[in-house]
Amino acid sequence: MAYLFTSESVSEGHPDKIADQISDALIDNFLAFDPDSKVACETLVTTGQVILAGEVKSKTYLDVQQIARDVIKKIGYTKSEYMFDANSCGVLSAIHEQSQDINQGVDRKTKEEQGAGDQGMMFGYATNETEEYMPLALNLSHKLLQELAALRRENKEITYLRPDAKSQVTLEYDDNNKPVRIDAIVISTQHDDFADEAAMLAKIEKDIKEILVPRVIKNNPQYAHLFNDKINYHINPTGKFVIGGPHGDAGLTGRKIIVDTYGGKGAHGGGAFSGKDPSKVDRSAAYATRHIAKNLVAAGVADEILVQVSYAIGVAKPMGIYINTYGTAKVKLNDGEIAKKVEQIFDMRPYFIEQRLKLRNPIYSETAAYGHMGRKPETVTKVFSAPNGEEKTLEVELFTWEKLDYVDKVKEAFGL
């Protein structure tokens, strides 16, 4: 039976995403100067104020206030009328040393037996409905906001945009579980004040439909057939959206976990990612299960796959691995038998996840907006500066969990 499915995204200027980006910038700086750093860092942003809290075990010292200001500036909060400005906001740090009780469960005599940094279950998901092996509604929601942010920074075709924004896309699926058209698009974007509110709303709606949407279609021609003249648009549906960012709503690290993952498709274990070093399996095992799911789908094991792994704090070996192919498996094995083969191919102990995906590198700032999954793996050069004048230039691989580097191993194991 045909059905509708909806996913949302938020921009890098959304208060919760500001918090995520600050937390992950701290992670990157700690790992750049001390790859063995253990960090769990939370951020709160509100009107004119940033509060940093959490636990750290590291050999390095950082100017955390300056790191926070640099992130805020890069996002675009640089004007006093936003009531949240990189240069003038207060930054309070309440970061302290990590609990030894937790650390003793993670650090072991041999690195291979490193325990999980917490208990919990993590999920990875992949579907072949997009070339990124991601759910399409989320993919489109991200792309709308990425293009909107590009238009804001260019400041040419649309000159009134402010950093805060949200999107939502509703797709219609057919009886064969295939997306056939976009049913609705919601865009709420912060903007400068207009003298005439009616003219303002008309201008914003016209620019979204005639500038933003055609740009998304042009840059993503594979989705052009989904756009149609019957799409139900809701552009700034509450009307005026001048007050936004941390002045409009407080922001906290880890409050956009569905935007970060699969837009409501598949499943989520509940743990946030940003602000956590890779010893926290909330983050590293979620990346590892995505890596598994994507490589299995790309290898042709199934059209759609959900992978679950679970841990006990301080224990290296997972409690178990679960696979759900939603009845789309292309191999003559049940989901339990597929899970056993997966366990043989991928070592899911925390140390081996860190090594396989190169997670002890400063690669996390790029994950903190527009999703941790479905992104393009690439190698970049990053420069970090410490308060003592030390500078580190590092070449790092981003989004290693998106690489299709295990497809051949999977095919061999499953006889494909």
C-alpha cells in the first residue's frame, strides 16, 4: 500500500547544532595534540552565553573559550543584532577531569582489550534508495539546508538570510516501497527584519521556490523527477522568523540525534555522538554499524539492512550483533545466519573499531552539521594551534565509515 514518510534537518546555525559543533571542535583539538585523550564534553548555548561542561583526561591544555568563539564565528553569528555574537558572548567552562572509576574500565594492559566506554545499544542502517545508501527524505532535507547555507554565505541572490533554519521533506512511496514523488516541503529560515511583513513573507516564499529549489534540482539531477507542481510548500509557516539561534531557543549538545543519523528510518539506540571521543561506543559503534550496513547493501546482501550491536561498560566484546534485512535479503540465509557471518568479518571490539575507521584523529567537526552518515569520505589537511604556540598540521581521513572498502570481503564471505 502506498504511504507517506517524512524526515527533517536543521542548519549549522540551529542552536542545538551550534552546541554540537562546539563540542566536536573541542574533541578535534584534544585529539590533535593528544590522540589518547578521553573526552565527554557538553555545550549549552543561550542568549549571549555559552556554557561548557564535561569530563576530560588529556595531556594537552586548550583555550576552550577561543575554540568556542571560532566555531560561532565560522557559523555566521557575527552581528550584535542576533543577540548571540562570537566576539561578545560569554563563555563559561566547567570542564573537569574524567572519573577514574570510568577510566579503569576503558584503559587496559593491552590496547586490544580496551573496554567499552559505556553500556548501550547502537544501530547502523543502509538502503539502496539513494547513491549514498541513505534514506531519501533525510538526504533531501540536508541538501535543501546545505544549499540555503551556501546562498547565505554568497549573499548575492538572497541577501537577508540569518544562520538558523530547519527543513522537512515528505515523500510518497508506491506499493513496491519505492519513492515516487515529493508530497511536501517545509522550510523555516531566520531572516533580517522587513518593514512590510506581508511583502517579507511573499519575498521569502518566492526566493525559496524560484532560487533555492531549482538550485537543489540542478545540483542533484538524479532527484529531479521527484519534484512536481503539486508539492505542498510551507515556507516560514509561523510568519516572521527574525528572532532565532540561541536567542530564540536554548541549544544543547546531542538533541538532534535523528537528524544526525537516518531521519527516523531504521533505528537509533538513543546515544548522542557529538562531544564524545571514540572510546565512547555511542559514537564509534554507531559509525561501525553504519559501515557494516552500507557495505552489506553495496555488496548485494540485501536492499535494506539494519545492524544492532550492544555493549557492557568496561567489556571489550559486544553482547551481540543483530541484523534485520526487512525481507529484502538476496542470499539464502536468515537474518541470524547473516549476523554470524558479519561477526566473523568485522571485529567489533572498541580498539579494533578505532583502528579500522581511524577514529583517534581530529575528524569530528565536519560531522556536527548535516548528518554523520551518508557523507563523502575524503582526505583533508587541518591545522590546530595550542595556547603555548604549538601548531599541528595533520592530514586526516573524514567519514571513513562511509567507505565501501569491505564490499569484496563481504561478497567473498557470502558467495556473491
